[in-house]
Amino acid sequence: MKFLVTIILALVLLTLESVFVQQAGLVLGRVDVTVVLVAFLALRASLTEGACSAFAVGYLLDLMSGQPTGLFTFLAVFTFLVGRLVASFVDVRGPVAFALFAMGADLGHGLLSTFFTWLTVKDGHTAPLLSGMPVQLALTGVAALLLFPLFKRFEVAQERPAGLLR
């Protein structure tokens, strides 16, 4: 059930992200809501559940982005695994700490995405991707602040034992 809800949530967030980016007229920046979702999975999900969910979220981003196939699928799982490693060293409990964690994950994700895109394109022009990185990080941080209460509510709803009357 958690996997299915994560996929539906990723589809809704990707749709809202694409509408927001188009309506705001952002050319160089975007809101990386999928990285926010993968960062939350890195903090709260088990290894198998989180890796499978990150794979599915990355695959959906691959389908909707038009980038080289498999790039965001690989990066989502890699971001999840690195996020789990970093989460063992830092304590992320509040919304501000989560926003900083998500911004760090987005920075690594964005730099690796730019690097792999640079490797695969013929002309090698990735300067616009790097120049839009500060805007993207700021928007991702704001999105993480706004989505953190929703993710926490989702997490609490999943922890309720089945069959108990309340």
C-alpha cells in the first residue's frame, strides 16, 4: 500500500511541478519535488521499500522529462542510498532540517544529472543547467518546507494498526 500511494503522490507532484514551472515561466529553474520525495523516503522508509519506491519515482521522472532514458531512475536510487548514508550521521526531524537535507540531495542530484547529460549530448552545452541551479535549490527548499507536513501526515496514517476501532 505504501508503494502505491508513493507512486500516486509522485504522479500528482510531478503534474503540479510541470504546471507550476510552465505558469511561472521558469526557463532555467524547476522545482525538484521528486528529490524531496526521495529524500523523505531516505529518512523514513525501509531499505527495500525505499529503493523500490525511488526506482519507480525516478522512472516516472524519466518518462516525463525527456532526458536520456534511465538517467533519473539511476539518480533517484543513488540519491536514496546516499541519503540513507547521510541520514545515519545527521538528525533530521524538523521541517527546516528536512528542507536543508532535501536541498543537499537536490544539489547532488542536479550536479550528477548535469554531468551525465554533458557526457551524453553532442554539443556539451550544460551551462544553462548549472546557471539555474541556485533557483532550483531555493524552489526545492520551499517545496520541502511545504510538503514536509503532508509527508508526516502520510507517515502517521500508514502506521495505524489495521482493525482497531478509534
